[in-house]
Amino acid sequence: MHTEQAEKLSAAFAAYKEGQINLAFDLYKRLADEGHAEGQVFVAWMLSQGIGCTKDEAKAATYYERAAALGNPLGCFYFGRWLTKMGEHERAYRFYSQGAQSGNLPSTFRVGYSLARGKGVNVDLQRAYEMLKAAAMQGHAYALREMGVQDLRGGRGLLWMPIGLLEFVLALCWGVAVSVFNKDSDLLRG
């Protein structure tokens, strides 16, 4: 990142922390319009929530897509979530896959979930378990829950069904524990 962009990013973050939300939005937007992926993600998030600006989910999706095009893992995940919301599961899967390849934990979960449920891709339980397990091993509560659901349904055979119940209960307990300390954790983002 260029020194000038780093300074702008720092100024935007400082404005946000100081409660100067409109200024923060303007600073992030300038960065975003210069092609700065992290700035694009922040602008998209602020637009999606109506923070420092008028809420506009379609415009937010545009900024997420721009960030994703630059290879930003958060941009990939959030643009995938927007596509999922719009029912465009096949496109969403492609962005989740791109995010997962960059190591984005919620994207890894979403790839596994999509493979398990046939959302935008053919059902592939073996690969789904691999992706869900990769996310669950990093503490992703929804990944552990989905493994439990699939095992309860007999996805890995009858012997796994009781383990599925245990996985499901553990996921619920883990999710509650994580949310007590950080409700915005990637471990709960799905």
C-alpha cells in the first residue's frame, strides 16, 4: 500500500473511532474511488448499514464486487452473501471459493455449506465435509453446526448420527460462548 493511501486509511479509521461518521465515510469513499480494496469494503459496509450515509444495499454490492475483483477476501465473502440474498447461488459460490482460497474463514464455511446443500453447485458431501471441517477446526460455529446437521441426516452413515447430535450441541454452546465475548467474530459470520 502506498504511504499516502495508508495515511488516508488511518485518517478514515480515526474519524470513525472519534464518532465523525460522515467524515469517515467520505474519507473511505475517496480511497474506494481510487481503487483501494479495503476502502471499498468499508464503504460497502457503511452503505449496507446506512452508517454515515443513506442505506443503499445495491450500491454496497457494487463496492463489494469491486473489492472482490481486486482479490480482497472480505469483498469476495460479502459480495457472495449479497448474491446469495439475491438468489444467485452459482455466482455466489464462485466468490465464496475465491475468498476461501485467500483464507477467509466465513467463505470457507460458505463453500462447505454450498456443497452440502447444493447451493449453486452440485452436492458433494465428501468435499463439503472437508471444507466444513477446515472451518470448524478454526472454531467456526456454523461450520460445526452444519457438520452436525449433515451427520444427523446420515451424510456419513448411521454410525455418525449420534456424533452429529454432539456436534450440533457443541456448535450451539460454542456459538453462545463466542457471542458473549465478540458478537462480530468471524467465528459467527456465515
